Amino acid sequence: MAYVITDTCTKDELCIDACPVNCIHPTKDEPDFESVPQLYIHPTECIDCGACVPVCPTTSIFVLEELPEADAHFAEINAAYYN
Ligand code: SF4
Ligand code: SF4
């Protein structure tokens, strides 16, 4: 498990543009982009580079170890998107 997106995400895709390994989905050309409430980081494809964090205007991305207690469940929510 690596970085995690929480529900303050506005799907503006800025993190997608910043991610060097394309592990944030769905992108807007994927069929479920409109229906998902937020974007999700793949738990094993993420390389922990941190490049997505400073570009997020809503501070929605956290490294797992620094997830706020109230947002702890988003680790599983991000992983579940890829199951
Ligand atoms: S940069 Fe932040 S608000 Fe924008 S899509 Fe990524 S997580 Fe969501
Ligand atoms: S930490 Fe790096 S690899 Fe992981 S989602 Fe963010 S930009 Fe992508």
C-alpha cells in the first residue's frame, strides 16, 4: 500500500498528469470516470514517489502512514477499486 486518495477529491486529474507510472484511475477516457465519486491510487503499482501530493489543490492525497485517523478507511476504498 502506498499513497491514498480521500473523498475531498474533485476529479480534476491534476494528479494523473503528475504520476509517472499511471497508477491513478479512472482517467476521464475510462468508462466509469463519470460515475465514481473520486479517483483511486493502485495499491501496488504506486511507487511512493510523492509527485501527486503537491499538485492536489484539495489536499486529498496522503501517504498511508500519514492518513488522518478519520480517513483511514480510504486505504481499503482505494484498493477495492482495483479488485
Ligand atoms: S489532484 Fe487531488 S483533487 Fe485532483 S484528481 Fe487528484 S486527488 Fe483528486
Ligand atoms: S506517489 Fe507517485 S506513483 Fe504513487 S500515485 Fe502519487 S505520483 Fe503516482
